[in-house]
Amino acid sequence: MQLDLGTDPRTEILRRMHDRLIDEFGRVIRPDDERRDPIWTLVQGVIGARAKTAVSNANTDRLIAAYGTWDKVAEEELSALTAALKTATFPAMAAERLKACLQNIIDQRGRATLDHLAELDTAEAMEWLEQLPGVARKISAGVMNTSHFNRRALVLDAGHRRVAQRMGLVPAKADTARAFDALMLVLPPEWSAEDIDEHHMLGKRLAQTICRPKQPHCEVCPVRSDCDHGR
Ligand code: SF4
């Protein structure tokens, strides 16, 4: 995995895209109190497959309120965890993944904590996260960028990745890891972790409202002039 920065025509496109999306949707800045412990963010991602963010957030808050520690969550029976996650899109799968992930962390670190990642650089920390069951690039980038770690790592959900593919910023068939590697190399070097977080939320909003999966509304899209598909 490479996280180096460089110059590329796509860097200027990303700057323009960011400004135009702010013009379209306004600023989308994550409040500090929405940055959570890294392990909270990991759990939220692991149980959040195909679920709305608000539902996954509520489930994660409910779990830690009910059990007190993530170690206790890992000890719980699968059937009880499945019941606790009944509002998840796939409760049984979420429970199984969560238990396996937390247990793996405990096996390696002695308890359910990600504190050791603070000592690693971002690429090393993401590689460590991605060897956990149920953790791929979207979740590892989310832990790095949106938790208290607040590191430079671009979260790419399916919608934002679709936008990047259609615009020609990443290869058309790039999976999340490949798209992440391609975009991290060309992000404007002056962007902070918070800017990168905002860029993801703006890209996600574009995907949800205008760059829809089956029928993109290119005629009203603010980034059309920079988009391979839209042109
Ligand atoms: S111009 Fe069309 S395809 Fe390109 S990002 Fe906008 S809506 Fe999506």
C-alpha cells in the first residue's frame, strides 16, 4: 500500500470537485464530538454492512452501553449478540463478524484495544487492521480518518467510489483498495485529515443525490465538466 503524495492532473480536478461540491451542498464538517474511539469506529464499520450510518451508530452505542467494555462484548454468546444487533441489516452476520474481530484483537493484544496503532504510521496501521476478520479498506480508512486518530486516509464507500470511477479519477473496475491507492497518490497535498473527511462526505452526497447508480443526473451535476462519463 502506498500513501505517498505527488502531483498529477487529477489533483487539480479534485480541488475543483471539492469546491463545486461545497457550492452545491454546503460545508459538511464532522463535529469533534462525532470523532470516537478507534475501536468504537472499527465496531461501527464491522457491524454496518449495508446499513444506514445512523442505525450502525445507534447499535454501536447500545452495545458499549450494555456491556461496558468491548472485551465483554467479545465474550457474549452469538445468539445474544445477534439479538442485540436486531436492527442491523444482517444481524447474524454482524454478530459473527464482530465477535471474530474482537476476539482476534484480544488474542493478539491481550484486550480489545487499538491503542497500539497510535505508534504506527498510517499505512502500517491500516495493514494491521486489514488482517482482522471482516475488515477491508473502507473500514481501515474509516478508523484512521474519522476516529480520534484523525489521520490522512480517504474513506471510499460504494457511492463515492462509483463517482471516482465515472469521473475517470480511478480505473473503471477499481475495487475499493485500488481506488484508495490511486486517489491517495493524487489528493491535494495541502488537504488536512479533516479536508479529506469532508471530501468523502461530499462525494458520498453526490452519489446519493445526483450520481445515482442506474441513472446519473449528469445534466445537473456540478462536476460534469471534469467527468469522463458526464462529458
Ligand atoms: S457528470 Fe454524471 S457520471 Fe459524472 S459525476 Fe456527475 S452525475 Fe456522475
